[in-house]
Amino acid sequence: MLFLWVFGDNVEDALGHFRFLLFYLLCAAGGALVHGLIAPDSQSPLIGASGAIAGVVTAYLILHPRVWIWVLVFARIPLPLPAYIALVLWIVFQFLMFLAGGDDQISWACHIGGIVTGAILVLILKRRDQPVLDREIVTPRSVMVDQPSAVQPVEAQPAPRWGRQ
């Protein structure tokens, strides 16, 4: 869910609210479909949103590969990296774990289905004026930007006092 929080809003800006909801649900369905095709005899329930999140991560990679993101190396050391490095490594890890038959508690096939579905759907559902691969920076429609001359500096105000006055 951290990946949804970090990458989802930017993908939603590129698709629009309704299309993002459709994209998210179709990525989840694509992940579930691939899981069902790979493991048709599975009796384990498919719980979570990992296929949908994998689609969101892939869409972010396609839309904004050059954006710098912070990654925690060894869960301790913050390191800024271009998104394409971190996200391509994450996607490669998903495929490697699928091929190696990784942890039985995780449906790697569902992740693969979400990745493939997200890569296809982001190109179909993105707004027409939304570029891919960060060729240019586009301000999302959800952000209202006035003319630069309309921005006025905020005057310093005293900090609020807490407690009795």
C-alpha cells in the first residue's frame, strides 16, 4: 500500500479519477487472471491488491521514469535514485521470483499479470495530452496554477500560542 500512496496519485493525475479507478480494477483482474491461468488448482485465496499495485508501479515507470525517488537501502540508508532504476529492479525481481518459484505465500503470477496489464492499459487510458517517458513536465489538471505574477509572498505572522492566553 506504500507503493500505492507514493506512485498512485501521479498515475491518477495522468489518467483522471474515473480512468484510474477502471485502470486499478482491471490491473487487479489481470493479476487474478494470470494467477488463475498459472495455478488453476490453487486452493489458496487471492487476498490483497498486489496485482493492482504492480500495475500502478509499471504505469509510473512508463509515465515518469526520470523522476528522482528516495529508496531505503538495507532499510536504513536513504538514497535518491531515478525512478527507472528502482522500479525496473523491482519489476525484474518480480519476474525472477516468479521463475524461481519464490515464496508460496505470495502469488508472483498475480504480480506479473498486474505488471503486464498496467503496461498496456496506461498507454490506452492516459489522457491525450499526457506524455510518456517524461519527455516534458505536465502540470496535472487537478492542480490549479495561476499566472506567476499572481503569486504574492505571505507576510510573516506570529506563531499561535498554545494554552491559556
